[in-house]
Amino acid sequence: MGGMRQRIVVAGGSLAGHSAVTELVGLVPEAEIVWVTGEQHRTYSKPALSKEFMQARNELSELMLPDIGGDLSNLRIVRRSCASLDTANRTVTLDDGEKIAFDQLLIATGAQARMPGMLRGVGGVFPLRTLDDAVAIRESLAGRPKVLVVGGGLIGCELAASMRTLGLEVTLVERLDTLLDRPFGGAFGSYFLDLHRANGVDLVMDAMVERVSLNDGRVAAVELADGAKIETQLVVVGAGSEPCTQWLEGSGLIVADGVVCDSYLATSMPGIFAAGDVARWTNPIYDLQMRVEHWTNASAQGRAAARNLAASATGRQELRKPFADVPYFWSDQYGQKIQMVGWHQGHDRVELDRSADAPGPLARFYRDGRMIAAAGVNVPRIVMRLRRQIEEEARAQEAA
Ligand SMILES: Cc1cc2nc3c(=O)[nH]c(=O)nc-3n(C[C@H](O)[C@H](O)[C@H](O)COP(=O)(O)OP(=O)(O)OC[C@H]3O[C@@H](n4cnc5c(N)ncnc54)[C@H](O)[C@@H]3O)c2cc1C
């Protein structure tokens, strides 16, 4: 880009974009920052959408992140989406055709809900990724529908718990014979089955939705692969998510289930960084590439990518730092505080700890004798101590 002043474009108006812009406004006040949010709403936080907000225990205003502070005279907020990226000419084209030239770009376009083909566009069927999705689901609860949850991952299990907390009749269909298999590495399978059964969820395991029956254009029942039919008036789908990288097709950036980055969150093109659910970066703690879809990761990565971008924009090398982190997330189901730290993929041993007087189970995951992850229910202090231990052991190993 010509001219004196550098222009930084940040794409994505959720948590990672918000924390990046907050950091950039303070770090490079002389630069022009264009924040393309892809959102009509102010930045909101997503974890409560499936929990407190779904249970009508908090209101819209409580979801909102604070407005960006400081001198905002160089910040332009654009409530549109990026349609394509031209890395040769260093421009982003928006969905209304406007082209925005940039010197540096930070990609924080997150992820979107996956929707199985036969459920797409059917009345009474909803994914849950955005505030609009959550509002639509909440509105359709007024008629006290019989709810079918598709998928026993985090979103599906949290939705089932919220719907039961509201006293609704809930059936959950899951492809595997265990719940929350991927996030918790299979460690607490029977605990989660018991938890949801004890709270009245009708669990249909080892089952796939195959067809939908309609009544007046709205879902009336779903049919499973084994022919069983489940009547329902509301289907909520937690079938996983995929990174929002369609707009990067043809840009030349390396994309492989996320925007591929080095440990500095720098992409394969100079001056272009990524952060949050969309970024697949090399985490020095594990010396592995990973894409982490957690709140704390998006928040911390947004700031870290912004600092590395600022280093590239200003030459201030002291800002440049690899992003080394032990991932962390939590879930809340029926008031149980469920937490996971670390990266369990590739573990070769799990140690389960379930003493009779403990408030909930605890699991430690190991690879080659080294603890790489831990999970626990209602044991927050122990889980946080294990997080520090994982980090310290990794740093000691790196130093050695
Ligand atoms: C219902 C729900 C519950 C959750 N609960 C928890 C929890 O309990 N604990 C936890 O750790 N994590 C939880 N998460 C995950 C956490 O919310 C995410 O990790 C976090 O939102 C990621 O932030 P992000 O900014 O990277 O991406 P996203 O939140 O996905 O935001 C991406 C942003 O980019 C915008 N965008 C997309 N495409 C474009 C484009 N082409 N141009 C411009 N903008 C674009 C979108 O509109 C959006 O504003 C939950 C997520 C959901 C959906």
C-alpha cells in the first residue's frame, strides 16, 4: 500500500478479533486499523449461548464484551464480511465489492457450525454458533416443544443439559456409544452417560439421523438409520464446526483445516497473521500443529498475534514472541464444572482417579511418560495445578 500511514485490516468481529483490535489500538496508535467484523452485533461472548443464555438466566447485555477503549480516531469498524483475499496486491474484497488495501492483515474469522445435509434449511432445525442462532432457539422454546439434540459433543451435551434444566423433554442422538468423546479423549464416557441419564435425557447411542419428516414445512419427526422414528418439534444440532476459510480460497495462503501458522501466529505470507478458532499454529509446548476452539485461546491468541503483527509493522522486535500455551476449556452441565487442560491427542496412557469421597472424576493423559493433558469434574484447583505442571515440565524439557 502506498502513502505514509500503515493500514492494518483485522477480519472477524468476535473474541479473537476483539482482543487483537484492543491490543493494536494501544500498540500502533499511528496506524489506520480497519476492523471488518462480519457481524451486525457488537462483540459478544459465546460460551453462555448454550448455558445461561439458553436457560434465560442471563440477558443479552450480559453477553457483550466491553467496547474497545482508548483513542479510536484511527479505527474504522466495517460491519460487512470479507469475500476474498488478494495476497499479490495486498487487498481484501468485501461482500459489497469494496476493496481495502492493507499492509498487515490479521485473520480471526473463527469457525461455523457444520450442518448435516438432510437437516439443512428445514423449519424447526437450528445449529448453535451465533447469537442469532441462540435467540432463534430460545424463541422456539415458548411452545414447550419435545426437543431432539443431534450430537453428543460439547454443544449438544450443553444444549441437552440446558433444555432439561428448563424441564423440557429431551432426546439426544449420538453416532458413537459415548458422549463428549473428542473433547475429553474418551476418559469420562460412562460418567457423562450416567450424568445425562440421571437428569432425564433419553440417550440414543450408536445412532445416525437419516431422514426428516415434515409437517407444514416444519420438522415433525426424524428417522434413524435403523428405522426408529423419533417425534420432535425442535431439533438442535451440535455436529461440530469448521474453520471459516472459504474467503481465503485462491489467495495462496496455506490452509489445511485452518490457516496454517508458525509459532508466532504468522501465516505463510509476510505480514499476515491469524488467531483464534481459525488458526492452526505450531504450539511450542507440544511442538505440534493444533487448532484450538476455546475461549481462553481465542482471547490470548488475538493479543499475541496483534503483538507479533505490531512487531512486523513497526520493527519493534521486543514485541515478537512465540505463542506457547497449554490449552484450557470448561463446560457447565447441570451445575457440574467440567474442565480440560492440555492436548490429549496422541496420548498412550490415561490414569483415572476416582476416590469415593472426591466430588468428581479426574484423568491424567500421558505420552511417552510425560503428562500432556488433564481433565476433571468439580476439581478446579487440581486441574489448574496440573495445567501449571504441564507447562513447567514442557519448559524444563525444552531447556534441557
Ligand atoms: C455455543 C458455544 C458455547 C461455547 N462454550 C465454550 C466454553 O464453555 N468454553 C470454551 O472455552 N469455549 C467455548 N466456546 C468456544 C468459544 O466461544 C470460541 O473458541 C470463540 O468464540 C472463538 O473466537 P474467534 O473469535 O476465534 O471465532 P468466532 O467466535 O467463531 O468468531 C469469528 C468471527 O468472524 C466473523 N467472520 C466469519 N467469516 C468472516 C468473513 N469472511 N469476514 C469477516 N468476518 C467474518 C464472524 O462473524 C465472527 O464475528 C463455545 C462456542 C459456542 C458456539
